[in-house]
Amino acid sequence: MIKGNGILKFTAHHFKFDAPIIKSIVNISWPATLQFVIASGSWIFVAKLVAETGGTAASAGYQIAIRNVVFFILPAWGLSNAAATLVGQNLGAKEIERAEKSVIIAAKYNAIFMGGVMALFLFCADPIIKLFTNDAEVISYGVRALRIFASAYVFYGVGMVMTQALNGAGDTKTPTWLNLVCFWLVQIPLAYTLSKVFDLKATGAFISIPVAETLLALGAWYFFRRGKWKQIKV
């Protein structure tokens, strides 16, 4: 890049301060950043509830289950990011129908993949958790958490694609509001109510996660099908 004989070439004028471009980037990026802050905050609260109501064993089982969820969800993240890229590219090329078709195809394949992972977690949760611990109580909590999380895995896959598609179209505020409602106004109160009011303890906190993720997927699907993202000007 310094020599200038490669594919990418930088010259002094590329580093010129461009206020309109910077403002556009900030306007699009801050809601997308907030999405992760909102989601992370809700997961921290759930982890706190699990530790308070189930103790060390529940917390350990929960963390093992979450690590497996995160690992197996990575390919789905890749497909979701591809959907975002294809939406932005096709909208830029004025190929609106192709943009929508790309997202539907990505959602289909994500649902198939996540359905396979769901079956794996539902039927093989016990041997998976046993790879990480020999503690019977931790295994019990980990298996329970992994199976509960897996119950909505197909929704996770579809929701990720739809959310990223909206982000890719430049409509980053809609997913941010969806995250706020589903995670802070649904998941956190539900986790608290189930675990403490109904005395389901850590299991109640586990249940709140697939419920919130399912609502997020349905909401993202609804707003994607409404089609307002097609008129977003970036």
C-alpha cells in the first residue's frame, strides 16, 4: 500500500476530512453499536440471576452451555453477514428484488443449519456437556440450559439474517428498537419473574432466552416483510 503498486493505493487526498461522509457513517453505526450493548447487558443480567438462584453449579453449567451456543452459532453469523452485504450491494445496484431474494435464501439455509444444530443439542446435550466437566450437578444444569436454548435455534438463525439484512440496508434503528424491546422489556422481566416470583430459579432464567430470541426473530421478519428498508437512503 505504501509503494502504490498493489491493488489498494492510498494517496494524501484519501485522508482528507470529509464531514458529510463521517456524519453518515456515525448515523448508521451508532444504533448498530447500541444493539450489541443492549444484548450484552441483558445477558449479563441473566447470568447474574442464574448465579443468584442456582449457585456456582448453575452458573458453571450455564457458562458451558453458552460457550457451545456461541461456537455453533458462528457459521450462522457468517451467513447473516453475507445477507447484509448482499442487501447493501444489491440496493446500491438498484436490484431491490434480488436483494430481497438474497435474504430469503440466506434465511432458508440458516434455518436448515440451525435446525441441525438444534437436533444435535436436544439429543446429544449430555455427552457434549460431559466433555467439559465431571461434576454431576454442573452437568445437570448445563444439559438443561443447552436443551432449552436449542428449542429456539431455528428462530435464532432466521432472526440473525433478518436483523443483519435490515442493518445492511441502512435501517439500523429498527433492529435497535427490537433489541431493546425483546431483551430489556421482555427477557429481563421474564427471567426475573420466572426465576424468583414463580421460583423456577435458574431454569426460569434459561427459559427467558429462547423466548426473547423468538420474539426478536418474529419482529425482524415482520419489519423485513413490510419492506420499508427498500426506501432507506444511505
